[in-house]
Amino acid sequence: MIYATKITGTGSAYPAKRVTNGDLTKRLAELDVQTSDKWIQARTGIQERRYSDLSNPKESNASLAATAAMRALEMAGKTALDVDQIIVATCSPETNLPSIACFVQRDIGAVNSWAMDINAACSGFVYGLVTASQFINTDQIRTALVIGSEVLHPYLNWYDRSSCILFGDAAGAAVIEQVPVNNESKILNWYLSSDGRYANHLHIPACCPQDGDDDSCQEKNHETGHIVMNGREIFKLAVRRLTKMALTVTDKEGLSIKDLDWLVPHQANQRILEAVAQRLEIPIEKVLVNLDRFGNTSSATIPTVLDEAVRQGRIKSGQTLLLDAFGAGFTYGAMLVRW
């Protein structure tokens, strides 16, 4: 390969509505489900999250994705006409078909691109970066938009306090472009994995009317159509795999964890982030976090926290970043980036 891939722009978008732990406590109390701000913060580190207004077209999954995409293009100094490929990572599309990516293509006017969705849950953004970079490295395309976008709150099971407190809605995007292989700023290497043996630990059972029965299956079963999660097992798996992947990609590049300027992990739970940082012996100050303000936004967590740090000037040219994600499936993805 004579080409490499560089991230040249980032963007993010959030719904307007803030939902605090106090708001959730009141809502759950009406269902006789007990929780508190103190309980939520102690177990997750989350203080608030955002929920889309489902009646507002500007806060749909596709609209959030398009807004984040345009902000990333603006940072990169590109227009939608420059985009050759659009990949949207999502596990909460509004439609089974067509893809969210096609709506994004339409809404931003990226008429020269081709578009598709991928579903690797919370690992989706890293999966998307890896996929698009392979087209760039082999000179099939020059510029791609990779987006992680979710509207997850409609899938929450309000009778399960361990999961309904976690998730929020958001979108994050990155523009990636072709550069010479010897360019200092580029994607250095990556590692993807999955293990379907643990698929039932985190899933959303399908809601599909059969035999002409079009009644809402969500009214019949708290689990059908809602998130089902085994938090205890996920915690153990996540800590082990995030640690292993971080060591794998740094070793591959001949680097150590001490060479990292920033760890950019999936924002699932503050206790997971702290446990991984402790195992890797990386200062928690080097771990990018926005979980406290936005909750777990699945495939959008890494691109949104990345965009925030870039715009704040915390991420600087020449720094080394490690993107580290795990998600339902189970899926895993890590990427080493020289900014």
C-alpha cells in the first residue's frame, strides 16, 4: 500500500433535552422502580444525558448524523461534494430500510458518494473507521465520512434500573482522507474482534408483528423491543478486552502505554474506565471522558468525546491517541492514531 488515512475533521450533535438523574428518579418512582442521583452516579459516573424529541425531525437519528457530518466537513475544509463514501454506525435506526447513511447522503447533498450502515453496536465507529480506511489505503476512494449516531432512549426498559439509567442520544462524525504512507499524521494500526458466545449479555429482542397481529409487542413484554443487559458479566468482559486490545495495538506499533497522549475509550461506565486505566497504568487524566454529561451513546461515544477534545484544543498535532471500544455482539475494536 502506498497510501495511509488521516482524520482531518470531527463533529458532533446532540438533542436539546437534558435528562438529569433527578428527572429519571421521578419517572422511575411512578413505576415503583427505586433509584437516586447518588445511586446512579456511584455506579456509573453519569449525571445527565440527552433525549431526542421523537416528534422533531431535526432530532431524528439521521438528522443528528447529518448535523455532525456537516460540522466535521467544515473543520476539514471540505464540502459534501468531496465525499466518496459515507458509513454510518448505528444500532438504533428509524427504518429497517433504507439505511440511515442514505438519508444522510440526501440531507447533506453528498451526491458523489455511496452510502451504507454498519451495526457493531458500541464498537461501530471504530469498525467504520477501519472499513473506510481500507478503501482509502487501496486508492478506491479519497475522502470518507464515518459517523456514529444513536437515538437509543426509545429502546430503554424502564423496569430495569440497571440499564435504563445508562443510555442517551447523540451523533459524532469524522472526515478521513488519503495521505502519503509516510505522512506523520495518520491511522497507525488497528485491531478488530468479536465473540458471539456472549451475544445474549446485551441485546434488543426484535419486535415483529406476525399473523396480522399489529399490536405493540412492547406493551406485552418489557423485554421485547427493549435493551436487555447483563451488567455484571459485561463489566468483567469489557475491562479484560479493552485492556488486551490497548496492549495489542501499542505492541504492534512498537510503543508502550506510556507513549500514549490520550486514551479515547467507549463511554460505557466510569467504573469500567477507571478499571482499564488502572490495569494499563495510565493516569486517569489522560482518559477522555464525556460520560458524565451525555451518558452511554453507543457508537457515538468515541466520536463525540474526540470532537470535544479537538475543539477544546486538548488534542494537538503529533500526539498519539488510542481509540478503544467494546459493544454488543460482543464486538471489540481498537485503533492507534497519530494526530
